[in-house]
Amino acid sequence: MLDDKDEVYREIAFDIAKARAAFDKEIEDHLEELAYEDGFEDGEESGIQKVISSMRSNGLSIEEISRVTNISIDEIMEIVKDC
């Protein structure tokens, strides 16, 4: 049979385990959110690069692409040179 002190220790250990599980879940959720945001940003950047490449290969000038996309000429030149 457990005495009062052992029962208190067991309850504390249980509370600590619950708090740890909640903390781990919060961290996991945060990491998933960060991974999603990174993936979204990578996908968005990749899509922009594809659109600019396509516009350029269809004969639009850097200036026209800049005007249509609101992306600076320098940024467009950087994207085009990587393609």
C-alpha cells in the first residue's frame, strides 16, 4: 500500500508527464507550422520563377515583366540568369 508521500510523488510525476506531453505537442505543432510556411514560401518562389521564365521565353522584355509583376528589374535579372 502506498503511503501519503508516495501518493503525492506519484501525482506529481503524473502531472509532470501530462505537462511534458502538452509541451511536446505544442512544439510539434509549431514545427509543423514552420515547415508548412517554409514549403509555402519555397513553392511561391518556385512559381514566381517559372512564371517569369515563361514570360521571358515568350518574348517579354525584362522591363515588361517588371511592370506586369511589380518585381524589380534587378530581381528579375537574377531570376532569369538562374534559369
